[in-house]
Amino acid sequence: LLPEAERLSDGATVGQPDEQFHLQLVQASGNREMARVHREITERIRIIRRLDFTKPARLAATYDEHAGILRAITRRRSDDAQRLLRAHVEQSKLEVRHITLDMLYRARRQA
């Protein structure tokens, strides 16, 4: 939903709006306890989640994935929104895993 020209391209600055997006989705449920738990988990995994924003292609994909989730929500297609949100989180986890393994591999080669 955000035009490409307005998208942040610096991975270091994308983390905060990304966290806000996810928090607002949780808060929209109206479940305060779930929002509290989400904030706690976000605090614990923030540094790991930021690895996802070290690649420009992943930054662009994140914006596109968020837009798809929002479109599904605004069209009241909860099944689609849930599916897209799960896919978004899984893709992010996969990317972070690949980046982490690559960093470990490089560190071993340099040692």
C-alpha cells in the first residue's frame, strides 16, 4: 500500500515500522494479554529479526507481504490474512536462518 518511492530502504530504519505493523495487528484483536506477550517476545528477538532486513530483496518482499496482509484484512478475508501472515513470518524465519548459517560459515572460514 506504500508506494515504492516512499519505502524505507535502510535495513536499520525499517525495524521500528515493521515492529509497529505487527504490534498493531495484534492490538487490533483487542486481546490485551496477547499484545503484552507480543511486546515481550518482540523485545527478546529484536536483534534476530533485524537480520531479515540486511538484504534489499527481503526489504521489498516485506513491504509487499505487509500490503497483502492489509488488503486481506480490509476485504474481510480472515482466512487469507491468516495464511499470508503465517507465510510472512515463516519466510522471515527462513531468511534469518539462512543469514545466520552463512555468518557462522564465514566466521569459521576466517578462524
